[in-house]
Amino acid sequence: MLYMIYSTDVENSLEQRLKARPAHLARLQELQHQGRLHLAGPLPATDSNDPGGAGFTGSLVVAEFASLEDAREWAADDPYIAAGVYENSVVKPFKKVLPA
């Protein structure tokens, strides 16, 4: 089943984000390699694809997991959590409707 993982950054997270980004991306790339990643990306702090020093306010991931518990465990192991980037994460089942 698909699950969405919505994570919110702490204030002024950009420096920690940049340091932990390679490990964070490696985990996402592994999901992609397994054919389980449907969508992933950060939420810019400004109305721009490149927010510069304003950084990001969080991230969204939509991926397949065997269960809600598996999705929660995967989210809890994110390098951004260990690096202090994320303040919290919400994991919920997701039903894709469109595009078909």
C-alpha cells in the first residue's frame, strides 16, 4: 500500500539539511531502485523552486510499504531526524486516484 510521509523542519534547518542530504537521498534512491518510490521532495520556504538561504519547511514522500508500521519505522530512521532537521513526521495511508 502507499503511504505519505509529511515531515516538518525545525527553524533554520538548512545547514543541517545540507550535511545530511547525501544519506537522506541514498535512502530515497534505494526505494526508487526497488520501484517503491512514487513521489519525494522538499517544501521550499518561499514561492520558488530555489529558495536559497530561506531553505525549506519540510518534505513529502509517497512510497509503498508492507504496512503502516513499516512506513513509520522507515520514516523514523531518516537521516534528517538524526541530524535534527525534522521536528516531526506524520505517516498516513495514501490512496492514489489521479493520475491513473
